[in-house]
Amino acid sequence: MLDIKKNQDGSKLELSLSGRLDTITAPQLEEEIKAEIDGITELVFDFTDLAYVSSAGLRVLLSAQKSMNEKGSMVVRNVSEEIQEIFDVTGFSDILTIE
């Protein structure tokens, strides 16, 4: 299960994720991003309550990063040690801006 909380302030959109970003829930996040990304120049993901990211979730993050490279910036915040390890092993820590 994945819970997505949105907070938009002008052209900044923050998505707070809780639960698991996996094969089942990745399409939910992808649809949310597609629906909200027009006019956004700063995209922020808050992973404070995110427990897990699978390869399907990584694909959605990569797609969002590619979109934001053309429009502005994307940041991933409050990453747990477990998810940071996944980012490190997959090379995503070199692709994403992680705070």
C-alpha cells in the first residue's frame, strides 16, 4: 500500500510518500505525477514514511527526474538507510538529488 500526500505551493509540488513503492503501487505514483506535473518547476519527494522501493518504483523516480531535468529541479528528502542503500547499489544516488 502507498499513501501519497500532496502539497502544492505555486510551481513547487511536494509529494510525501508512506508505505511501499513497488510493482503494485508504482503506477499510482506515476499517474499522480503525470496529473500534477504541468507547470511544476520544483518537485520534492518526502520519503520520511516510505518503507521500501522496488525496481518499478525506481523507474517512476527516473521518469520523474527526466521530466524535471527539462522543467526545473527534483529533490528526494528524508531517505531511510535501507532506501539509501538501494539508491547506492543501483547507482540512483548519482542520478537523484538526495537531501
